[in-house]
Amino acid sequence: MKIKETIERECCNPTTDLFPYKGEILSALGLYSFCKYCGQIWVLKRVTSASGDREDILIKYVVG
């Protein structure tokens, strides 16, 4: 038997809501994604932790 659940959550989930941004200006600057629900643009940044490990994090892109 299949059931359907309705859930409430924040949008901008990196695994399900973000898609590659293919605009001309931002795509030339790096890896950007946008949320399919709210349109927020996110930039992928590589950071190095204190222990020397590299990891990728998503940061909101803010104009201004």
C-alpha cells in the first residue's frame, strides 16, 4: 500500500532543490546553482579547514 505524506520544509535543499545556473554572466565566474522554488542563487566555494582538509560549501549569492 502506498501513502502520501505532505511535509513542510525550507527550500534550497542542496540535494533536491538546487540546479546548475546557466546564465552568461555568473557562469563565467564559477560554479553557481539556483533554487527551483525561490530562485535564490548559491555559489560553491572551496574552503580549507584548520586541519588542512578541503571541503565545498554553498553560500548565498548577494548582489550589492
